Amino acid sequence: MNRGSLYRAGLFLLLLTIITAGCWDNKDLERRALVLGAAVDLTAAGGDLAVTELWKITLEMPVLRRMVTRGGGGGGGGGGEGQDENTMPTWRLTLTGTTFAEAINKAATRSERTLFFGHQKILLMGEELARRGDLQSVLDWWARNRESYLAIEVLLAEGPAGGIMEARPKFARSVSLFLHEQAQQVIKTSRFVKHSLAEVLAALDAGRDILLARVKMGPRQELEVSGAGVIREGRLAGWLTPAETQAALWITGETKGCDILVVPVPELQQTLSVEFGKLQAEVKPLMEEDKLSFTIKIKVEGKIAEKMGNPKLLAAADLQQVENRAARLMEERIRQVLGKLQQQYQADVLGFGRKVEKVRPRQWEAMKGQWRQIYASLPVTVQVKVNIRRTGMVS
């Protein structure tokens, strides 16, 4: 296949990606700028404006004609034809305003096409904005916009969100499409979370704490989606590492499978990788003499995905030793993330309060006003059982 055919194929695939979410016609493509993603930040106000801060929104839109020109086009809206093949066939438009509605309305002064949000894939919020702003207010424009797609993925940037849009994904030719596709990898790992706009709006509206996926820039403008931001009372309280995020999702039972737990067993002179096949979690509130506590019971079925060190085959007693060591490791990591969420952040992202409300509604009414203080010192018992069904050996 020659280069022209490759670019035509790329154009066809991009068109398929951005039009499958709704109806379209020639008029749409000719007169509309299709927004694939939005990154929102706080920025210092300039000029004589009375306000001290402005919203800044960076929109990413595909420039379809660049898909069929030699080498693609620039990602920052600059440049023309015949640019380097590593540049992105997208246009980034940065707008500011005292509200998002005002900022987006200013697009009419910068683009001859009407912005269309019906195919938006991701909404990325900057770290400073998430720490200082009310996320419910930030999302209000998207909740009201009739073009908005409630299945948009909502993510948090480590640092400014606008800077993430300058990344250069290795394979994807759009940062927004990369982040959208990366979010689907949650079925392979629980080192990050995935939440839609609808889910985030529902949580914030109900006053619930929530975890949101973290996006950060790596070396050579490469992106990494891992870890989570802890949203407490509508603001970013802090971060969980990828390993802590993994442990949090073990508690909620949201692990989709394929998680890998590295289990060192010094007694066997081996280090094993246990791949999860099935995980069941049970979180129960207990009330004894008006004292509340929780019990977390987790059952894992898995297999040995890899064994390093001593080449000796595992005997039945050895396998039980691996299972016990894996269970202890999981319990340690769960207690670690519980300590961070309870004492450091006092953020009930695991939904303990909702469980009390469900099974003990009368007691919940009495304690909900002081729930954060109660939650911070809540005794939690953790029990993990690991059952390795297969050793992974091929005969």
C-alpha cells in the first residue's frame, strides 16, 4: 500500500471514530468543528478585568484534510501543509472567560466553523482547578449543553490540563482519542479508574466522594493514565498511587480481572506473578453496643502467570504458601490505602456511608452529620483468601 492509500485509510478510520456517536451529514462536516476533547484550567486574568481569575479551556479538533496531505499537520493550530509526520492532524483552540459559556462563545472570533460537542470523547480537568474550584460548577456547562454526550470520560491532569493536550501519543493521532481508548484499558488493570460525565455528575449531586483517573505527562511528551485523584466535597484532596488505586478497587469489587500481583516468597527462593481471574468483595457494617465497625472479605481466584528464581516446580504445600503470602500482601495494601483515605483525606470514596445508610437507616440519620469524623477512626477488619486454580504450566 502506498503512502497516499495509507493516509486515505487513516482518514476513513478517523471519520468512523468521530461519527459513530451520532447522526451527521455533509453540512455538519463542512460547517462544524468537531470537538474531540476539552481541557479546563484556571488562569490569571489579564487587562482591566475586575475578576482575579478566568477559566481557560483548550479544545482539540481534527483537521480532516491534513489526514490526506503529506506528513499530516501541526497540533497547535499553526503551520500548514507538508509538516513533519510526527505532528498531529488536529487543531488546539485555547479560549478564556469568566464563565465557560463566555469562553466558548468567543470561539466565533477565532474559527469560521461552529463548535460541535456531540462527538466529544474526554473532559480533562487541571490539578489547580480541581483543588480550588467546585467541580460541580465546572461541569455545569456540560450538564446543560444539549450537544453534550453523558458518556464522556472525565479525567484529572497532574498539573495543567492544557499542557496534556500538547502530548504526542505514539500511535494515536489525537490526544483526546488516545485518552478515550486508554480509558477502555480498565478491563485489563485496576491501576486507574474510569468514570463517565453522568457518573461524576450523579456523585457530586448526591454529595458523594469519588475517585477520578489521573493523567500525567511522561518523558518525550508521552502520556500515562495511572493512579487516581481523591475528590472530597467536590474538590481534589490528593492523589492515590497506581498500587493504592488498585487496592481501593479490590475493596469495591470493581476489578475487572487480569490484575497482576507480584508475590515474593523468600522461603522458596522464588518471585511469582499471580494473575487474577475472579475477585469477589464483601463490605459489611457491624453495629455492636452502638459502636460501628466494618468487615471487608475478599476472595480471589487466579493462576500463576510467571515464576522467577528457583526453577523447582511448586508442590501442593508450596502453592498454599504462595496463596497465604499473596493474601497477606493484599491485606497490607488494603490497610495502607484505607489509612490514607480515612486519616489523611477523610474521603469516603469507597462508599462506607452508603452501606450504613442502606442497612442501618435509623443509626445513619443520627451519625451522618459527623460522618467524616466517625469515618476517620472507623475500625476495619480485612480478610483476604487467595485460591490459585492453575499453575500456568503448559504440558
